[in-house]
Amino acid sequence: MRLFRRTGLAALCGLTAALLTGCPDKTPQGPVDGGATSATATPDAAPEAVVFTLQYQSPDAGMALIPLALEEKPLVEPTSDLEVRSTLGLKNYRVRLMDEADRAMVSDDSVSESDDGLVYRIHLPQPLKTGYSYTLVVDAQTGSAFQDSRGRDVDDLRASFQIIGDKEKAKPPPPPPAKGGKKKHK
């Protein structure tokens, strides 16, 4: 059902772009497909939408791609390093990695920005926990929207994935302090 809605939305946006081709000051704004993939550009169509890619540092093979357009969460090896790239520069954006409880993860981030794209690196102090799900979020820093380097609004990106393996068991809480003994009086 979800695929049908995306396809219908893409067709509707394509039709709108085709109808507005003769109106250069009336081009549609924002990505056609939620920002995860790009619509095929034709000479008469609107300019290319922002495309995001997400990679992680694999223990064996260098950087490995995490698919963004899947309905199911892709399985990823335990990692401490993620990299988000965009095909156009971004303005007024923020990038966060969220845990299962929708809390932002503590990380040491670095970014390289240009009009031609963005490379955002996330370094975590510890590898992500096996069996747990995480979500990469790219959204507006302030207000309700962020833009690409051409000034067009970009849809938020929410890409979920799961770390391969069984969930790590939580450590039991430390035992309570022993009761009894003599009380000290002041």
C-alpha cells in the first residue's frame, strides 16, 4: 500500500512538473519522493531533487551502504562510524542518530559542506548495540523546513536500521546498600 502511495505521489508530482514546464517562475519545490531517492531528470523537468546516502564502517569491508528505500529495516553490522551524504548542499538542517526510545545518541560529529553536497560523519564512543534498532534523522534545525543549496524545501529523512545479532541483556542493577549496623549520632 505504501509503495502505491509513493508511486502515485511521484506520478502526481511528475504531472505537475510537466504542466508547469512552460512557467519558469512556477517550478515545484522540494523533492518528489521524500528525499531518499531522486526522480529521473529530463531536459524539461524540474531540477534534480536531493538524494541522501547512508554508509557505515564495516569491521571487514570498509564503508558499506545502508539502503534507505526499504520497507523493512536493513540489518547492519555493529559499528561506531556512520556517514551521511547528500547530492546538494543543505541549509538549516540537523542530523541526529536516535535510539529505540527516540533519544539522540551522544556522538562526535564532523561535516564537510559545499553547494555540491554534504558529507556528515557521526562517530560514536561505543559501537551500536546488537539487536537494537536506530534511526538516522535529517530535519530542520529551526522552523518546519530545511532547504537545499538551490533554496528548495527538502522533506525530512528518517532512515531506520537494526544491528545484527541478539539483543544484549541489560546488566542487573547493583544490589542495594546493606541495612543494619550502628547509626552515627551527631
